[in-house]
Amino acid sequence: MRNITIAIDGFSSTGKSTLAKQLASKLAYVYVDTGAMYRAVALYAMNNNFIKADFFDKQALIDSLPKIQLEFKYNADLGFAEMYLNGENVEKQIRTIEVSSFVSKVAEVSEVRSKLVEQQQEMGTNKAIVMDGRDIGTVVFPTAELKIFMTASAETRAQRRFNELQQKGDNVSYEEVLKNVVERDYIDTHREDSPLIIADDAIEIDNSFLSKEEQFAAVLELVDEVVKTV
């Protein structure tokens, strides 16, 4: 079986990471959550007071990029790799609603994207990789053998995200989460550098009414079809 590169793009809270983890586990591929990388940079900016609700010192963040070291470390108990920022496990911190409110703004910064895209492309040198994010099929791996673009209604995605945060014990409202989803959609699709768009050769999947199992089965069929042709 030939190894391929699988690029999964789409809007926030469409289950990109869940699908990517399923595929990587089934195929014994490397999984990379690029969103975690941008979230880690956003967390760094927050911790250093570079970004607040009404303030963003982009230049300070740009100047600090050489100090930001990102690494994925596999957690056997969880079955996936966790995000480490400068040697510290930040997997839980980067999933908060506060980080979510800043991550799209941080991802707009061209210097940030350039640094992370370079790292992501290095990770995929040997193929056999599943990577999810916003610009994987358009910028990071434009020649990926399989490109998936995931979408769902903003309301559906907000409800999913709200449920996840509630299960973690976060005190947030559905309205707050929906507002965050809509704002992130706008920023992601309107930024000048690598906006969220559907690659010409990507297969779009609206999973508003699909279960995780149904979605996984459908994409696995696509993988089988692609592998036969390469």
C-alpha cells in the first residue's frame, strides 16, 4: 500500500482533528494538528501580554518567534500526541474559549504562518501523514493526494463546541461560543495571508447530519480509492 499525504481543511469545530486521528490510527500514519500549533503561539502571546481583547502587539510577537519552540509528544494513554510549548505540556490550556478567541488573529500574522508552515512541510517530507488545519491543501501540501474540506452550519458547530467545553467544566454560554465561531469564520476566510478556501481538487464534506462513524467510513473509502490510483 502506497503512502500518501492526507490534507484536511475546514471551518472551526467541524471535527477535523477527530477525523484525522481516526485516519492516522487506522492507517498507522503520523497525525499533526496544526491548529494546536497556532493555539500554542496564541497562548504564548497571551502569557506575555502581547494580545488582549482590545490590544495586539503584533511586532512583539514577531520579534519573539525565535523563542517559541513547539513540539508534539505522543501520549500512549491518550492515543495521540500532545502539544508542548517551550517544553511545557499545554494541551489543556490551548483548548480554552479564551485561546479560541485569539487564535485566528494570531494566525493572520504572516510571520507566524511562515514559521509554522515551514515546520509542517518538514513533518510531511516522507508522506504517510494526516494533517488538519485551514490551509493544508492550499498552502502546506498543495500536491497532497487526498484533500478533504469539512463544513457544517455555524449553529451545529457551536453546539458541538459548547458541549465539549461543558464536559470539561468550562463555564461558558452557547451564545458566547456561537459568537466565537462566527468571528473565527470571518477572520479565517478574510485574512490576506492564506485565507480559508476550498482547494480546487478538495472533496467537500458537510457533516451537519453525519455521525463520526458515518463520516469516517465515507472518508476511508476515499482513501482506498486514492491509494489505488497512485
